[in-house]
Amino acid sequence: MSNVRSAPLKSASSATAGAGCAALIGIVLLLVSVGPLIILLNAAILYLGMAWLADKVGGYGRLFWALATFWTVDVPIAQKAGLPRAQPVLPWLMVGGISFLEVALILYRLRQADAGAWISAAGYSVSMFDYITTTAGLAFAPFAAGLGAIWPLWALFAMALAASLTFSFEALLARLLKGR
């Protein structure tokens, strides 16, 4: 009988904790430096899509749009992107709210826990709203108007790009938070 026992010299959890901490610091620095621009562009694209959708819905859509665009702030960089300088605050708040809800749903799924019917229904509904309005915003953006015959190709590309813009950041953030 042998009394020899083997044990790892260093725990694997401390190595992954250090990598997770470095990744979290990297994400925070990226959000501080580039985050406002990404949020602005995402909200501006959502703004265009919401305007398109409100116009297609009819009288209630126009009423909603009048209320949604009541509170605006001047964003000079939006004008350089071919968007109105006065950006409504509501789409920015919606992008933040939708993102937090999507992150929560992804975390529930990664942890294999039940989010509940109401949270799941709300999350999937706003995710689809975000995807549809982002796709419409990209497809009908001012720079896309002059594409002519290749516009249908742009619209297909906009669908794929909207999926990436809508879900990739939330999935990455949820994946990082799962390790905590």
C-alpha cells in the first residue's frame, strides 16, 4: 500500500479567474472608449427602423412616433453619419433596456434555469422588435437610398448584419457573466 498522493500545484480555477478578470477589464475599457459610439449607432439605426415601422402602422404608429421623438438631444456625430442631429432619447433607452433583458435571458439559458413565461415572452418579443427595427434601419438608411439595383443585396446583408448587431454583444456579455 502506498501513501503517495498527487495534487495539482496550482488550481485551475485561479488561472481562469485571472483570465476572466482581464477579460472584464478589457470589456469595461472598450465600453468606456467605444461604447458610446456603438450605442449611438445602434440607437440611431433603431431610430430609423422605428420611424419606418411607425409610418407603416398608421395613425397609432404616427402618434407613438410623435411621443417617442418629443425628447431629443443634439448629437453632432449622428449628422456625419447621415442621421438627424437631434436624436430622440427613447430609442437609446430602448436599446439599453432590450440589451439588459437579452443578457438576462441568455444568462438564464446558459445556467439552464427557467426564466418564467413572462420574462421569456417579453425578452423574445423585444428581441424580435430590436431585430426588425435594426434590419429596417439598416436597409432604409440614407446611404442605402442611392444603391439602386444592388439595394436587394444590401437588404439581405442588412438582415445578417442586424442579427450580429442585435445579438452578438449581448451573447458575449452573458457568456462572460456566466463565469462569475
